Amino acid sequence: MSEHHLPPDSSEAHDEEEFGPSKSQVKREAHAAQALGVGLAELDADTLDHLPISDRLRDGVEQLKATRSRGAAKRQRQYIGRLMREEDVEAIDAALKRLDPHSPENQRLQMQAEAWRDALIEDLEAITRFIDSYAAVDVQHLRQLQRGARTEAAREEYGKASRALFLEVRSVIEAVGEINEEGTSNI
């Protein structure tokens, strides 16, 4: 039997693994990164401030927004694609998902913040558990918000103070970035 009819030995298969991703896979990833970068042009300046992007990419996105010529816009999109090679695409994508109100990450964050807010309103000791879980909190400010929300709840009103407590809790949780898979913490 000739050699070209024999199945490849395991050493040849192992060599293919060392070459890394295929050319097609690399191109798909590059196109996805470029599409993500171009999608940044649809965001407002405030949202762009919350994303982990370089100043060069931000300038490129701003230039794409201002470009009216079709040919120039195509060149600018390609430039953004090149800039995206230097960016942490996964971090940008994760930040965008956190900002999307319909993403699972944002919904988990919302549920976790609501659960903490409810616990802080109902239980005085919950503040100790929250501080233990999230050390980066302004304790005095949190206690003040808790008092206001508890006063509101005692009057069976839920409004401004409860919302302020929720926003503070959510911002602390976002800053720490510890959203667990179940959406709740050790409340």
C-alpha cells in the first residue's frame, strides 16, 4: 500500500493544532471586531466614556460619525477595524452588554441591585453584609440613603429615596464587577 493512502499519524494531527486558528477564523474575528468598532459610532459620547477604548479609537469613531462621503466612510470603517486589533475586544463587548438593558448581564445586575435594595430597606443588619461584600462603598452615604428609604417604606411610599438607594447599590456592584451567575449574592 502506498504512503498517501495511509491515515495521518497522530504527530501530523498534532502539528495542525500548533498552527493556531485557520485563516477563515482569523478573518471572521477581524470582521466581527470591525463591526463592533463601527457599531460604536451609533453610541453617544456619554456612552463612549463608559467603554474601555483607547483615545485613538474614540477619535476614529468620532471621525466616522462626522464623515458624510461614502468612500471616506468606508476608509474610516477599515481604519477602525485596524484600530480594533489593538483593543481588548472582549472587554468592549462585555461593557456594551452591561449597557444594553436587555442583555442577560444587565438583567442579573438589575435583579441583584433590587434584591440588595429590598434587603437594605427591610433589614438594618443588611448594611453590614453589603459592606462586607463590597468594601468600596461610602458607608456614611449608604446609611443615609438607607434611612431615607426606610422612612419612605414606613409611610408606604416608594419613590425618590428608594430609587436613590437602588442607584447607589447598583453603581457599587458595577464598580466591583462581581455579579455572580445566579443574580443574587449573600444578601
